[in-house]
Amino acid sequence: MAADVAVEAIEGDESSRFLLICDHATNIVPREVGGGSLGLPEAEMGRHIAYDIGVRPVTHALAGLLGAPALLTRFSRLVIDPNRGEDDPTLVMRLYDGTIIPGNRRVAPEEVERRLDAYHRPYHRRIEAKLDAMLARGRAPALISIHSYTPQLRGRPPRPWEVGILWHHDGRIAQPLMARLRAEGLTVGDNEPYSGELEGDTMSRHGTGRGIPHVLIELRQDLIAAPEAQRAWAARLAPILKSVVAEIPDG
């Protein structure tokens, strides 16, 4: 496994048909960004506003079960959100779920550009390079993005879905994946709790933009809080994903 300041990489099997990505894997704020905390106390940095809780272990476990390469961020979404286009107004969040982000409140355009160069762009370049390498071997990779969501936002009703499947134009993975998960008795959100129809996000850029089969999987954070639960969800998803992707023509 190799890593740099922006990206953690799991090499996986060169013949794998999967590439896993994890946009919000960690709550790390590099020291050169807002003093390493963006002015937030540790309790706030442990909330879902700073990262997708539980997804890094799930991605590691799923990569192992699939023999798949994986690319995970090594910086908090509060530094800069890699799941947003560069012109998105929520690229650098100033207020999130009731919390003001002091280090972002008056962030200058020059600082946003520096963060793009240091973190956002390197992550996307790594995804592009990995997809290029997989396509060069003559295989159509399936791009799987792993996220998680808080069971309840402040002032809003609890979210009933155990897992959400986000997608837009390409339902090759999303539709059969939802059917198989529902067959296991799960409450599955179709573009819930968020919409997958966000132009310029990671899946739009690397999946839709290249015609690669792709899907974004959202897991509810209370269901992947413990290590054993993280491993169990990876074990549940792996055979389903293998089955679904096996039905998509290769090439």
C-alpha cells in the first residue's frame, strides 16, 4: 500500500474489474490548513461534518474481499470537498449542519486555489490515472464510491434507509444492486438521502463522463460504527457487487 499527502492507495489485483474510491475517508486537517483544526474543537472534528464516519474501514475490507484497488482521501472534506466540482459553491464549507467552520469563514480565493492544487486535483488525477491503466488492459472497470450518512440531521426527521444508492444517467449497477439489497430485507434509498444527480461531482466526472459503469453507495453511520459491523457490511456487499458487475459486458 502506498500513500501521499492527498491520497491513500490500495494496489489490489491488476486483473480486478473494480476500482473503489472513498471521497471522505478521514477527518485529517493538515497543519498548513487552518492550523490543523480549522478552528474547530476535537468533538466537532469527530462529527459527520468532517468526514464520512466508518467508510475507511469498510473500503479497506471491501477492497480485500474483491481484490480491488482503492483510492481514499487523506484530508477532511472541510479542507476541500473532492466530491464537488471546482466551481461548486459548497467546495469549501463555511457552515455545515449548524456548525460554523472558523478556518473557512473568510477563506480567500488564493487559499481555495492552493487547497485545490494540494489536495483536490491530486486525488482526481490519481483516479484518472488508475482508470486509464485499467482500461488499457482492455477491461471496463466498475467504479464504486463508498460514503456514509448521519442517521439524522439537526432539526430534521430520522432517516429510515439503511443504505442509499446514488446514481444519475447510468443504472447498470445501481438498479440491480438496489433490487438485490431489497431482496435481503433492507430499506434501500433510491437517490436517498442525497441525489446522485450532481453534475461535476466525482461520479459525474469519472463515471458518467467516461461511460464507465459506476455507483455511489451510502451506508448509515450507526450501522457501521463498530469494526465488526464494518466487516459485515463489506462481506454483504462484496458478493452482490461481484454478481451485478459480472452481468455487465466486459470491454
